[in-house]
Amino acid sequence: MKLRLMLVASSALLLAGCPFDDDDSPSTSTNPDSPSTPTSASYTVTVKNLTAAQPVSPVAVLAHNDNFALFTTGEAASVPLEVMAEGGDNADLLAFSSDDNVTLTMGGTGPIPPGGQESFTFTVDPSSAGYLSVAGMLVNTNDAFAGFSAMDISALEAGDKERVNAVIWDAGTEVNDELAANIPGPAGGGEGFNAARGSDDQVTVHPGVISSDDGLTTSALLTQHRFLNPGISVTIERTE
């Protein structure tokens, strides 16, 4: 069994150059005149929360082709991503199952507590659904989420395992004011999704939160709610 460890730092790079492929990965060629034979591959995906005090909302896991992107660094978040990043509701992300480029979507059974994890199993044809996207909100924030977009898993062989340490992103749809009224998690108990967008309106790496212990007296957060990257680890194993 091969185990590879990666840190996902930019979905834009994923989309532009597919850097997850090793330079020495074997290349394949097909005869365009010969019809391809669908193949099935089974995977187990395990998402683990690496933060100290940030529950991760029920995650969304999507298997799709390379014409779909869950998000792109430096570009505005889609409304489904905004809804999840601000309020932890993954329903609209799961509804991407109706997109012609998305083969299947899976949702978590509940929030993943700090140190906790959840696994998903599925079977797809990697030639038509060889890309994986994962996202879940850090609920004690305004609009932070952890995950990655369009990771190429098509080259994994049976028995291969890859672990991705995914960074925390700022959806850019809400000002990071750390006010209780705008944080839906237990630290705030406030509003979730709000259709109004902040002026930044682009997905970027999250700069981190400021707690009341840091001197921001209006912040609903404490020292333990601060976080460093990565926010989650995602282990992808091809089982057959």
C-alpha cells in the first residue's frame, strides 16, 4: 500500500496544473476510435477535524469530472458554497448532484467535533468521476471553511492511500467581525446565511480569527477558537 501526504494550499493550482499527479506517474493513451470500457473503483474518504475548538459542519463530498470546480481561489464563491460557509448548511452543495459534471454527492451525518472524524464510501468510474471536492464550515467563524476543490484521484490504484492536509479558506462573503450575532456556532449562536455579501467577495486563505483574549472586546471567540492551517485532514483510500 502506498501512502502519500499532501498539503492543499490553492484550489486555483489544482485547476490549473493538477499538481497532485507525480512526475513519474505512468501515462496512458487510448484509441479514439475504440469505445472506452467503464470501470468501477471503490473509495473510502475519511475527514478528520484538526482544530482545537472549531466544530466542522456536516461536510459535503463530491465526485465529479474536471469540468466542475467547487471553488477557485481569488474568485467569488457560488451561492451554495456561501450558504455552507456562513451557516453550515450543505444541502445546496449536495444538490450539485443534478449537475451533469457531478456523479455523486455525499453529506455528513452531523458536525465533526475537534479531533473527530467521519468516513464515506462510494464507487464510481474514475474515467468520468476522477476528481474529488470536500468542504465543511468552521462553525465558530463568520464564513470560514476547510477543504479542497477538484483533487485528481483517478490515478490511485487498489490499495493506494493518500492523505491531504487541507487549509482553511475565507469564503469572502461576510465580514470577519467575530460578533456573536454573526457566528452560528456554539460560541455565538447567531445568524447563519445572509444573502448580503462583503466587499471582498472572493475565496482566499483565511487570515485567522481575533478573540476577545487578543483585545477585541466585541469578539465572541476565545483563545481556543483560534486555528492554524491545516484545518482538516482527508484520507482517500482506493479499496478496490
